[in-house]
Amino acid sequence: NDIAFEIARRIMEWAPRGKFVELYLNNRHLGCYYLCEQIKVDKNRVNVDELDEDSNFADSQQITGGYILEFDVYGPQDEINYYYTSVKGYPVAIKEPDEEVITSHDHPGFLYIQNYVHGIEDLLTADQTDLARWSEIEALIDITSYIDYWLIHEITTNLEPNQPRSCYMYKKRDGKLFAGPAWDFDYMTFNPNYNHFNLKSTMWYSYLFKYPEFKTALKARWAEVEDIFKGMDEYIVNTAEKIRESNEVNLAMWPISGTVNGDESMTYDDAIERMRAAYQNRLTRVGNNISWM
């Protein structure tokens, strides 16, 4: 999570900030934890105009934002305000404004953001024959954010969007829908066994990648951020060294009993080297595939 968030912080509008901490509760040491920010509307986090109980949802501009959405298969279990997208059938939870503001599924704010997302999907699916409506799509979603979001997940091999789980989007007032913030990179990430695109067909990317304009924008963006991605190796090494001693104490306190990523039985150094190698391999493969588009 820390590595993925650091990448996102370097290229996206905002990503959660976090620190490794030693946790003490009632003078008892409980190990190493990652203390990080939640995703919420704030001028220093997701900087969109907040909609609250005093907002005028009848105002044609106020109703346009801000919103935070989470595409997640568990959304219907966790949230009161949720719906399913019209084409893909993705469950979407409205995280902001919360249920104290959007009090029903026929609330103007609920209907506005639902229709906005439905409109994007309807446009993407209706235009798959002639691919002539790129300007209309570009007017609804922030293309750079969707490219950055895809790059981060593809290079870290985070497969959560395939479910989807923990996939956030946000909309500014009188503005477009943005992908992000990035969240939840602790399942199967930095895995060396993935040698192809994992997310090209997930979410809306199966439609976006059909557009030459999207591929052109991706190539241009990759040229801008490739060195940032390549510069992460030093951060990985430095972070690993910083928590080396803490890891030893934490592992003795909380032995690992299961396996998810395949590095649980490795030594600390071997696990770090595996992460570095997997990351570099993905950089090369993704970069090569982008150049061939």
C-alpha cells in the first residue's frame, strides 16, 4: 500500500498519505502498523465542493458536485446509497455526500450522479461501431486521471478493479468525473507471475482502449511519467531499510500463517528483492506494450 500510494502521490491529484508506526496501547507494544488517511472530501484530500444538508440541490450548478463514488461488489452490503450501473451492472456506492444528506434513492443528488454515470456508460457502449464521439466522452471524464489510475494498477498488478473492489471516482462541481483516489493494494500486488495486461478489459477500459485518441493520450502521458515510475526503486529500498528492525519484532509478535502473494515464507530481503524485480519487470512490459499500441 505504501509503495502504491507513493506512486499515486507523485502523479495524481491526491493520494492518501501514510506512515509506518509502532503502536502502543495501555503501555503495551502491539507491533508495526500503517497509519494512513481516509478518503474524504477536504481541501487537503479530495478537493471537491462539499454538499451538505444546507446545499441547494435545486441549483443547477450546486447539484453537479462534489461526489465521491466507490465501485465495489460489497457496496450494497456496506452502504445505504448505492445503485448498479446501466450497462456493466457494477455496484456503485455514493460515499459523499453521505446518507444524512442524500436521504433517499429519489433524492435529486442521488438521481443526478446516477444519471451522470449511466450517461457515460450509455455513450461508451453506443459508440462502439464508428468511434466518433470521443469529444463527448472527453467532456464527461478526466482522461488523464483514468490513464494514471490504469498505469498505477497495471504496474503494481493490483487486480481489485477486476471485481470491482475499492475503485473510487470523484466529481467536482461543474466538472468532470475523475478516476481515483487510489486505494487498497494489499492483495496479489507486485506479483512476478503476471506477464500481460490485467486491467485492459476491466471497468470502462475495454471501451476506452478502442479509441485511438485514448491510446495516443496514454502514450503521451507515459512519456511524461515513465521516469517517475522508474524512480520508485530507491523509495522501495529506503522504506524497506527504515522498517527492517520493526519487521523482525512484528513478525515475532504476529507470525504469518497464511499465503496470498507468495512471499510470506521468504526472508525479508528476499521478499523485498522479489518486489523490486516484479516491479521492474512490469515497468518494462507495460512500457513495451504501450509503445506497440
